[in-house]
Amino acid sequence: MDEIAPEYDVVVLGTGLTECILSGVLSVKGSKVLHMDRNDHYGGEAASVNIEALFRKYNNFQPGTEPWKKYGRANDWNIDLVPKLLMSNGELTNILVSTDVTRYIEFKLVAGSYVQQGNGAKATVAKVPSDASEALRSPLMGLFEKRRAKNFLQWVGNFDEANPSTHNGMNLSQTTMKQVYDKYGLEETTRDFIGHSMALYPTDDYIEKKGMAKDCVERIRLYVNSMARYGKSPYIYPLYGLGELPQGFARLSAIYGGTYMLNTNIDEVKYDESGKVTGIRATMKERGEEGEGMKFETKCKKILADPSYFQGKAKVTGHMLKAICILNHPLDKTENADSLQLIIPQSQVGRKHDIYVAVVSSAHNVCPKGYYIAIVSTIAETEANHHLELQPGLDRLGKIEETFMGPPIPIYEPLEDGSKDNIFLSRSYDATSHFETMTEDVRDIYRRAQGEELVVEKLKSGEGLVSEE
Amino acid sequence: MAARMQQGSRPGGARFAQFKLVLLGESAVGKSSLVLRFVKDQFDDYRESTIGAAFLTQTIALDDQTTVKFEIWDTAGQERYKSLAPMYYRNANCAVVVYDITQAASLDKAKAWVKELQRQANENIIIALAGNKADLVAEQPDKRAVTTADAEAYAREANLLFFETSAKTAENVKELFTAMAKKLPIEQASQRGMRSAAGRPGGVDLGLRQEPGQQTSGPGGCQC
Ligand SMILES: Nc1nc2c(ncn2[C@@H]2O[C@H](COP(=O)(O)OP(=O)(O)OP(=O)(O)O)[C@@H](O)[C@H]2O)c(=O)[nH]1
Ligand SMILES: [Mg+2]
């Protein structure tokens, strides 16, 4: 086997999407990158796994039994461990296109975007209206409210920051969203679906915050523009599951000289007297492999890592609850959509955090025909009985073949910005249902580690990466 | 019909299909050199390990009615530390597994890759075994470390196409790719629009790259 180089510009630990995008971008920009993961697969906690691996991961079976066998070939399943969708006009899409990683991954539209109003058996599940004219047809609002919502959405659609005549007399950087809603006279239930299923805020914290109106309007515009791009829904999803995303960026990095090592444990991180990182010692050893494995040492100027590699340098900010469910039917009231997102705004079910239901199926090559994979998730608000917190989401699924639910998943955030030790940590995936906050984290880490803004637009060099005929 | 579904339905009954081809084999056996010879008809004596171009396409006309386009993926070195991503062989229609006829161990490695492909890749993947650097043996016969008969016997047993090639002299390079093209299910591929999300219902082409003779689907793609 080739020797590991004596020195790298950057060592990256963990092959989650955040880390893989950073590796890809840094390699394209000329950094010498060594990228390692302690697992035997790409994607870390955000991988997609087959159904046998899922049963084993959750220990959802009696010893001696093989319940996954009844679900066909294990490898026909690619089940995401973290439920998220891409906004078709979002930043991740932009990065994928800028880096040409779209060559390696095919995307398909998600068939529908839904929101729940009310609770229990009487709940309404309806399409999220995507523009002013859809608002007029939505069952989510009464006649007069529809008109008010239409006016609001028209204003958002025409909003142009540079043109004060579109601001309707408000200074959005000073205004709260409550003031804006008040101005358009919108009812509570309308505020709920706009804030949670279009602006995609996971809580109501945004409403009273001064200056948040601008952020909210931008989010609604992202939703509306994403929707307008392909119709049906603002979301897209990769064939074969989200696990393809980190693999695609890892390939980009490798093409530009990045070195990849799975099955590798970090034995020691070395620092100089001033406390800055100088290198690592590590061992690559496949599971079941005899002997010591391959031990090596290399120098590096900085480390980018997910928080699981430096737990002492991160804090827990909350816990995510998640149930992965296998169904053999589409969801009720969704016109048999083969894929969808359903948002249950917190206030509709007496919570502080929204409940998300993401459904994908054989339409995206993540399971055999006839099956649906639904993931229900939210942020924990209680200390125990977490399944009760997910119940309103589970209620929407109808008959469930299998449920995989583990303990609450801690969400980590770095304690420091990395300037002291040159170790730059990412955040865990949060509860949001899309990748926008993840890409913000990519930009933030890049800024901290490289001391400049990440510009992806010029990355597509054309020469080098791709040559055709 | 939308996007790359154009394949197979050119006027006059001509057939056109696109296939994903992957390369596997030990480092320095000449994977990238074979591709470079096939795609650009070039050879470089001092080629570095693959970086840069790891995605190329090349079209072969099998006859005046039938055109096959290979979308060629090179490993980019991720296999060096056993870290090749499953994405690499996902949906590969064909694979060229390369060894160096002057290095016996490289055939063992090739056999291991064939096994891996048979375990992980599409069931009907077409695999070719290429014993590369044939030119070295033509000059100095004692350099040969794997006999043609041995490799051929193994290829027959494992149901692989087999060629001894030289990326340097171009010997058998075109022949290798043409033989693969002939074994590919062109008819089916052109009907199903293989390897193209934009051609599937609901598929989207994010880059909106317009390729000649191909159209991009409108919102939602077609329902074919
Ligand atoms: N004489 C001779 N040399 C060859 C031939 N093919 C490749 N080489 C040389 O072998 C070396 C390695 O070739 P590459 O094409 O880079 O090999 P590779 O399999 O792509 O290697 P990795 O990218 O490291 O996995 C280069 O120095 C080539 O010039 C051949 O047919 N004959
Ligand atoms: Mg190469």
C-alpha cells in the first residue's frame, strides 16, 4: 500500500456531508487533504443504510431471526438515517451545480409538500399553497382570509430589497414578523402554515424577534422560487438516498488529489506548545481484519471534524427524536404521493417544536416497489416517553410494518471557533427538514478555517475536472 | 419524450444508448492510460496517479445505425485504502478490470475486484479483463509474469471478456471497448433511458446542461 504523505494541509475527520463538501472544495482549491472516517462507510451519522444494517443498528430483532429477509434484497434499500430534503433553489443545489457533482448524482422531484392544520382525527392535511393564486384555492383558509393571504404572498413575491417601493412602508431589518402579519391582518392558523411550512421555521421564536422579518421574507421567497423551478414541490431528493451526497463530494475531493481512508481510528492528536494542532497518529484496520492494522503518523496545519471526534470541544444543545418507519402504502390525504414532506406546526399539536414527516419510496430507488419509508422527527421537549412526542406524526402514517426508534440523538455545537487550536468543528445536523442550515455551517467553517468567504461560483474550472470527447 | 430518452429514437431507426463504465485494478496498471488512449488517442510515459480528469465520455459507432456512448468513471484513487464509495459501481453497466501482465500480483488484485463487482454491482454487469502493458513483453518476453493461457482460462471461467492490451501502442484498446459495446443491451437501454434521471418521470436536471441532440425536460419531466 502507498505511503501516507508526511504532511497534509488539512486533515478532515468524519465523512458527513458538511465534511465532504469542505474536503471537495478545499481539494479543488489546491489544498492537500487527508480525509478519514472511523466507520466502514461514507456519511457518518447521515449515511443511507440497507434494511439489514438498519435492523442491526437498532437491534430490532430477536437473535437467530432474520426479519429483513421478508423485505427482499437488502441492497435494494437505502434508508436515510437523517431525514432531509434539498430545496431546488437552495444553497446545496447551488454547490452541487457549481462543483459539477451533479454528474455523479441524479435527482428527482419530491411529489408534494403538505401541512397539517388541527389535531387528531379532525386534522386537515393540505398542500402548502405555493403562490398567491394557490392561496385562493387552499382549504387551509376561509374566504376572506384567502384574500389577505393572497395579498401577503403577492407582496413577498414582488419584494426587492433594493427597491423601497416594494417594501410597503416597512423596514424589514427593524421589523418583527408579527408586525408584518398584523399589517396584512393574517389569522393565527395562516401565520402557522406560512412560518412553519413555507419559511420552514421549526419553532415560533422568529415571530417576535426584531429584524427577523427580512429573514422570514427571504425564506418564503426561497420556498416560492424553489417551487416555481420544477412545480409540484420545492424539494428534490437524490436517487438512492441522501447517502449519495457525501459520496459525491468525496469523489470530487479524490479527483483533486484528496486521500480517503475509511475504517480509521484517530489514536492521538498532537499539538505544539501554543496549543495548535500539529499532526495526528492513526490506525486503519478493517472490521474483522487480523493483526494491528496499518499505523501511521502525519503532520497537518489544521483539522476539520464533526463533533464526535472531539467531544470535549463540543456541547449538547438539544436532542432530536426520530422514528424510521417502513410502510406498504402511501399516506392518507396525500393523493398517493410517492414522496412528500408533511409539516405539523408545533402550535397545532400543543408543542414548541414542529413535527416533520418525510416520505420517500421506490420512486427514488430507496426501496423495492410497493414500500414507503417515512421518517418522523422533532426536537425532544420531555425527558421520557419520547414516542408520545412523535405520536401526532406517527398517527398520520396509518398501518406501519416496522418502526425503528432509538434513544434521543444529541445535537452538538462547537464550544469554540477553532482559532486557538486550529481544530474546526462542524455542528450536528439540526432538526430542520432541509439542508440550508448545513450549508450555512459549511460557509461558517470555511470562513473560520480559511479566513475568507467561500465562493463556489468559480469552482467549475471546466479544465481538469471534466473533459468530454 | 424528454431529455436523454432521445436515445434510441433517432430518425431512421438509428439506435443510440449511453452506458456507465467503471475501471478497476491495482494502482499503476494503466487504467487511466487505457482511458486516455481510448478517448484521446494519447499516451504519456510519465503519467502521475490519477488526479484531475476522472470522468470522460467517448462514443463508438458500432455500425452506421448504432452508436454507443460510454460515460467513463476512473477510480480517482479512493480504492487505494479500500475506501471506494458504493456510488462508484452503482448502476455501472460495464467494468474494465485491469492488471499488468508483468506483475503477477496485479492479476490477484484484479480477481478480487471481479469478485467484489459480482457481489456489489448490477447483476448483469459486463466485465472485461484487460492484461495491460503488452508492449513491454513484445520487447522483452522474459518480463511476462502472467501467461495469456492462464488469464484466458480464468476469464472464461468467470465469464469475462478478455484482451491483452497496450495503452502505449494502442494494441487492442479500441477492440476492448468495441467488444464491450457489442455485448451491451442497447435495445433495452434506449427504451428505458438508462442512466438519466432527467429522462425519468419527475427527474430533474439541475445543471440544465444542454447536450447536442438532446432536450431538457420541462417541469416534472414526461410521464413515459
Ligand atoms: N509500457 C507501458 N506503460 C504503460 C502502459 N499503460 C500505462 N503505462 C504506464 O504505467 C504507469 C501507470 O499508468 P496509469 O494509467 O497512471 O495507471 P493507473 O492504473 O491509472 O494508476 P492509478 O491512477 O494510480 O490507480 C504510467 O507511467 C504509464 O505511462 C502500457 O500499456 N505500456
Ligand atoms: Mg489512474
